[in-house]
Amino acid sequence: MAEFSPGLEGVVAAETAVSEVDGANGRLIYRGGYLIEDLVPVVSYEEVAYLLWHGELPNESELDALRQHMAAVRNLNKSARGTLMAIDPATDPMDVLRTVVSAQGASKTLAKPTLEEAIALTAVFPTIVGAAYRRRQGKEPIEPRDDLGHAANLLWMMEGTEPSAEKAHWVDTYLVLLADHGLNASTFAARVVASTGSDLTSCVVGAIAALKGPAHGGATLAARNMLDKIGSAGNAEKWLTEAHDRHERFSGFGHRVYRTYDPRAKILREMAKTAAPQLYETAARTEELALKILHEAHPERPNATNVDFWASVVLTGAGVPKELFTTLFATSRVSGWTAHVLESLSDLRIIRPASRWIGPQPGKKPLQLAKR
Amino acid sequence: MPGLEGIVASQTAISMVDGENGRLIYQGYVIADLAEEMSLEEVAFLLWEGRLPNRSELDALSLELASHRMLTQSANIALDALPKDTDPMDVLRSVVSVQGVEHTLGKPTVPLAIHATASFPTILAMFHRRRLGLPPIKPRAELGHAANYLYMLNGKEADPEIVRALNTYLVLLADHGMNASTFTARVIASTESDLTSALVGAIGALKGPAHGGAPAAVIEQLELIGTADNAERWLRDARKRKVKFMGFGHRIYRVYDPRAKILKEMCRRMNPKFFDLASKVEEVALQILHEEHPERPQSTNVEFYSAGVLQAIGLPKEYFTPTFAVARVTGWSAHVLEQAAHNRIIRPQSEYIGPEPRRPVPLADRA
């Protein structure tokens, strides 16, 4: 019988050219061979989506075509609109996203995933996130603007006002950084669904469902909640020491893959200085002390700060309320999910692992109901 | 390892597929001992709790199921928002998602598993009636799970033999080791997400033709073949055109699938017309497959005779896969509960096959 590796840790489940997490060297490589820190200064989210889908960065005319295409398919269809309005406005925004994406993609016949659909799904996420947010506040959803880029339109649909270039830039950079990350749980969920020959919406809905978990996409919110509890740089030492004594986990630290500082966290940390100076102070002090405490407890572990920690600070600076953090993560990652699904089509094989039986010895005879 | 074949992804006590001996085991019981003896309710209890219920536990479960058959108002509105010609699997995926929305993240529990299980037949029956332009039928609390599903679909009580057949089908399909949809549910649960999320993901995976989406295709292929006399000619010709035989092939069983065996007998009894054609098609298909690959085992899978049983029950073919989901939701939720109880995030690795690191060219300089 094969070895059981809990969580499939270390097991290679797919070959991919979409992205590579080089944990030993702290590098994240996007399709085409680009290091994340080299991409961030020169590309927008739309360019990264193009890269993940096509394997190459777009030239100016290709980028214009993609921008126009995305802007043209930002609206919800009738099913999705009806479904959105049926849901209690206080619903968890990730549940709104899961449900409305499902309705938007409900179709008559099963279709193979296409790039066209990947673009449409990616384009519609900000519309759903914006509407979910506005409905939570008792406001009517507003129409998308086709003259705004992906990040700016997202903020527009939330606030109903055009965001500053700075805010749009912070959100855009966040979206670039989170667009793909190897075979994480949500991407893997998408690939498992795809492996049965199912449709792209089903894959993306499954991925949203997985991203919702606090051990995955919910971690950004957890990091911000921890910073809220700490409150100020001055309180960090007391809070962290006490939390550690209570055996509480520090949110925003640790990652299965990186053995060094997460390259995305590094970029967000820099950006956080200008995006949210006050929260940055608290976060920086928290990071310093948390790493110290963790190192003292486990000197052998590479207890690095993860992307969620600094993402929570940057998103706060961009004016994104924390209950939307996971949906922003999804808004970014959908390009990666769809790229993985499209990639998997070239050699589709059902993902059906084995399990190890730990139940009772087979063959016991059931008792009749009356004798139980 | 492509498809993770042979890789152990989880430990489980819920079901075991013993491919060598052609046995499917639920919590220690061989499927053949359960299939025609137990109600779906008893088997659901077995999968969730690890033992068969006594009379009072079964009564309590039946009551809990019966009292959660109504959809929420949101789910009703969302169901009506979907076009009438929507694939029923997409309806199920969307409306299960609405039915399970929450304000704050909840942990998977047995009561939530019961509520989800209770809602599946209602969603499908309501949509079925809507697309036929018929008024919805209210669930009946005194009917069991299988009987109530048929009642809500058709607006009249089904014949006891038909109810029994559907019940047996549901018991047979309730769980099956680490199949792709169950595995999807476990991957989602491993992030500490909620039960509805796991179920919605599983529905999406079941929809795929390589998984649950095939029983309708069995009927379609049989319709093309038309008669038993035509089977040999059609299948040999199809093979030349590389057409896949629907209802054959399974990664795990080395001998005849024990569920297919039971369903085949049911078909013989309930659907003789189907049986005459299907059994001839099976014989010829297995012969051809054996000629091509003598080393491979006989491979009639559960979907082949499921199609005949579900047809005899009176379900339209686009309801075959959704009815598979009605059965499997019990297993999915049992696996989610088990995953949550012994959790570790499922995050495998990938092997990078892209180019070596290089620098991006600024937009204006790109060719």
C-alpha cells in the first residue's frame, strides 16, 4: 500500500507552467518564467491575467483588446441578478460570490472550459463583490464603468465614487500579487473538478468554496482581526506574549511552502508604509515581536511572515472593509484558477486518489432494525 | 502521479472499495447486505454516525429530514430566477448554494448534513415541475426520503416497488471511497470552509462526464444502437471511429462492480426492454474490450445499469446525474464531517514545467 501523506504534503499532483512557488529560495514565478518582484513594477492585473492564460505578456494592442473585452462583460445576467437580490444582504460575501457566480454560469448544456469564459468570469467578480458590499450597507448595487481598469472599477462598484489613482494602484498591485500560487487548496479544488470533464463555472465555484476556509483565503481577515485586537504598537508585546501563553496561533505567520520571507509579503510590506501608515506601525511592531517569540519557541522552523499579514494592511489602506478581504483574494485568484483549468484540459485525467481504510473489519452482518 | 492514482489522500472509515474482490463496504458492512434491506435514512445514519440506528434514532432522523424539506425563501426565489432549460445540475449547484448561505462561518455538523440531504430532492422536484409548467408539490412528512422525492416530482404517490427500487439505487450510490466529487468536498473542507461550500464543490465535480455525468449518455448510446441485433455491428463500427463505450471502465474494480450486479438484476425485473438491449450490448462491448486488452478486467460500471433502473423509476434522463447527487450527498457530508474531525489542509505540490526565470519586457517594447 502506498504511503499516506496527510494533506498530500510533498505529493506532486500536477505538472504546471502557470506558476511555481520556489519555497527554498523565496521566489514566486508566474507563467513565462517571470519573478513576481519583476512583474509588479511593470504590469497591471489585466496583463497578468493575460500572461497566466496565454503564457506571454500582451503587447499594447492585445492588452487594449483584453481590457475592452473585460469591460464589455462586467454585467450580471438575469439569473445572477435575480439570485443576488434573493439573498439576505447580511450574508457572508463569500457565500454571495459562490452563489451568484454559480447562477451567472448556469447553462443549458455542458460546455468545455474556454478562454472566453475565463475572461467573462474574471470580469464579473468585481461586479458581484461590489454589489454584495453595497447591499450589506443597505445601498443599491451600481452599474460597472467600462472606462475604468479592473482594479479601479472594483473600487468604483463598492464606493460609487471614482477611486484615487493611488488606491487603484494599491488594489491593482494586490491583485497582481495574489493571481496565482502553485497548487494551493482552491486551485487544486478547481483542477479536481475540471478533471471530471465538468464546466468552468463548476470549477470556479468549487475554488471559491475552498478559498472561503480560514486556513486558506480567510487568513487575511484573521490577520487583520488580530491587528485590531492588538490595537497599537505599544500593546503588541503584551498581547502577543499573552496570546502565546494561551497557545493561540498568530495569524499571518507560517506557510507550508516558503522557507524564507514570502516575496509577496515583502512587496506589500513596503506598500503598507504609504497605504496605511498608522496600521503599518502596529503591524511592523507585531511582526518583529511575533517572529521573535516564534523563533524562541521553535528555532528550527522558518517562521516567516506570510502574504496575508501584509495584505490585510494594504487592503485596509485602500479602503477595503475587512469583511471583503476574502472576496478580493478570489477576485485576484480567479485568473489563476481559470488558467489552471484551461491548462489541465490538454491532458485531462480524472483525479481520483486512494484512501486508507481505518474502519471496522469488512463483512459484519447488519442487525435487523428491531434487534438494534 | 497523474490523477493521483494509487496515492493515499485520506484515511477513512466511511467506505472502502475493495477492487480486488469486487466489494463495496460501508462502515464494515458489505453493500450487498445493505442494498435491499436498508432505507436510505438508515444508511445515511450509518455513514454519519458509524453505526446503524435503532428504532428511536431512525424515527428521530426521519422526522428531522421530513421537517427540513422546505426551501428557504431565498432559495425559492433563486430557483425561479433560473431559466427553465437550465441543466438541473447547475440548478442544484446554485440553489444548494443559496439554501446554505450563512452570516458567519459555521462548522460542519450532522444536523447540517441532514438539512442539506433533505433539501436536494425538493430542489430537483420543484425545478422539474417548474420546467413542465406544473405547480410545485408540498413535501409529505409521512413519506420516506425516496417516496417523498417521487411524490414531489410526480404529484402522486409512487408504487411501492418503484419506491423500493429508488431506495436501493440511493443506498448503492450513497458512498464510494475517495471518488473525485468526494475528494473535492474533502479538499474544500480541509480549508475549514463550511459544509455547503463542500457540497457545492462536490456537485460541480459530479457533473463531469468522467464522473457522474455519464448515465444519461448510456441511454443515448443505447438509443443509437436501437436493437440487440444491431449491437455487434454498431459497437464494432463505433470502435473503429474511436467512439467510447458508455458505461464501461473503472479505475478500481478488478472484478464485476457489486453495485452493477444488483442494478442489473433490478433491470431484468423492472425494465425488460432495456435489459434485453443492454445485456446484449454489454456482452458485445465486453467481448470487444477484451479482444483489445485481454489483460484488463471486465469493466461494466455502475452507470450502465443505473440508467435502466432510473428509467424504470420514471426519471427523465437529465435527472439521472442529479439523482446520483441525491444519494451521494449523504456520503459527501459524512466525509466532510470526518475530514473536519481530523483535519490537515490538502495542499499537494506541482511540478513546474515552464521556462526558467527571465525578466519581463515593458509594455511599449513588446512585439
